[in-house]
Amino acid sequence: MIFLFLSSGIFLGWSLGANDGANVFGTAVGSKMLRFKTAAIISGVFVIIGAFISGSGTSDTIDKLGSIHTIAGSFIVALAAAMAVFWMSKLKLPVSTSQAIVGAIIGWNIFADLTTNVDSLTEIISAWIISPVLAAVFAVITYYIIKIFLSKANIHLLRMDLYTRLGLIAVCASGAYSLGANNIANVMGVFVSVSPFTDINFYNLFTITGIQQLFLIGGLAIAVGVLTYSHKVTETIGGSIFKLSPEAALAVVLSNTVVLFLFSSVKLQQWLISYGLPSFPLVPVSSSQAIVGSVIGIGIIKGARNIRYKVLGEIALGWIATPILAGILSFISLYIFQNVFNQNVGKYAENLSPGEVIEAHYIPEKPLSRVD
């Protein structure tokens, strides 16, 4: 039964991989330096590793945003976000899975008469604004560093081609790791507080926590999405906004990786705090916004003449529509599911054993309450 409810999170993971996987390697594929299949396999492997090892940092912020204390509620919220992202993927638009899940959670909060955590929401929205700007700055700086290095290195063109391909492979792998670490909270964050998994101890050598098991399932779903459906958005990221040279593609992918890392690394945050330095909040940021910001940064320093503003406008509309669509879908689905399920509960209540609790599979009436 648990996997039935987790199926929406798995679908959301698949949708994230289908949409956001292109952010990791789209420019590398678009510049003809990597084949889609090669890039997708590398990204799929490392996104799983990132989700499993480093995914816990950003999940706390998602969990604080709205208290979804029933697994059925988590199922509906994840499903609404997944449907919104899937629809945008069909339109070949690189949208924000972060925005989708936040919109869906707010839909839950409105439905259940719960207060949205303003501090968490402010952190997340601030990160959405800052991340594309940071990505653009990092992309420009990285691009100039690469150009200066190449002008002085005097490397043969064939060898330069090899080095660029190897660099893109390394950056794509690290970018996929960061994507898994940062965005797994979008996929499975709403299930953390209701996770049924218990810790597994392997002969006292190491322990896989229940949350890690949850994130592993989500990471696998993301990887499948990358491998099976991300080619559509790859076309948009790879060349529809602005045609990139191999060196520019390397700068774009690297800047996206750095931005995702900054907002997901617990150790970096602890290190900055220990020295009294300002730190980055651990929130799931939009890799779509970061990669688009990077591409625009490169486009601007190249004169901004060849930037396809129509495509940018379509992407921006997708960013606005995604959280609204996810929130509406979440609210409507919760309303429908509640009425259907509650009718069944009333019909079959006499078959329940005394004291049997069905809260884990129940979306309660307002105000929230336990049903026995």
C-alpha cells in the first residue's frame, strides 16, 4: 500500500528528471560536445548518488513550509506538482520543480486551513531570485577565465576538443550530483514526516536511514526521467535560447553546478557559520532558473544580439504558471479525494476494528482531526 501512495512522488521524480535533467547537460549536448545518451547515463548515475548521500539538507525547509501529516495528503500534493511539471515538459519548457512543489504545498495549506511558514517561504523565494543572478555572474567569470587560459595555453585544436569533452563530462557528473542533492527535497520532501521506512543496519558496518531509503527511491525516479524523456527540454536549453560555443557550454554547466551546491551543502553552511560569515540557506533552488541565468549571462557579454527573447518570454510565463497550476491542482484534488474517501469511510466504518486508526490514509475534514 505504501508504494501506491509513494507513486506520486515517483512520478514527480520522473517529471523532475525529464525536465531538469536538461539543465545539467543540455548545453553540452546542444554544443555537440556530448551525445544525449552518454550525458543522460552519466547524469542518471550521479543524480542518484547525490540524492542518497546529500539530500537531507534541503528537505527540512520543504517540511517546515507546510505540515502534511498524512501520507494521502503527501500523495496528492506530490501528484499535483508532478502533473504541473509534466505538462510544462510536454511544452518543452524548462520549469522549476521547486516552484511546483511549493505551489502544491501552499494549495494544501489553504485547503487544510494551515498557516504557511512565512520564514521558509521567504527563504525559498529569495533563493529563486538570487540563484539565476549568481549563475549569470559565475558563468561570465568562468567563461573569461577559460578564454584567458586558452589564449595562453596554446593547446592543439584536437587536444583542446578532447579536454573540453572531458571537462564537460566531469562538470555534468558534478552537476547531476548537486541536482540530486538539492532537488530531491522537491520529490520526496513532503513524505519525510510520514515516511514508513525504518533504519537498516548492515552488520554494524553502516546504516541506511529511512529518509535515505526514501531519497534513494526518488533518485532512481529522477534518473529514469533523465534517461527516458529529457531530450525534449534539452532542445530548448541546448540551443533555443542562445547558441553556445563548447567553452561557453562548459562555463554554463559549471556555474549551474556551483549554484546548486551552494544551496544544498550542509558542510559549507557550517563552515561559513563557524567563521562568522554569511551562509546560503539550505533550500531547493530552481536548476532551470540557474541554467537560464547562466545562458543569459553568456549571451549578454556576447552582445545580447542573438538571445531569443521570445523563448525567454515563454520560459518566464512557464515559471509564473507552474506554482499557480500546481496549487490549484493540489487544492481541487484534495477536495475531490476527501469527499470520495470520506464517503467510503462512512460506508465501511462498521467493518473497522475498535480503535483502528486510519489517519495515515485519510485527508481529514477541517479542522484536522483523528478518525477512529
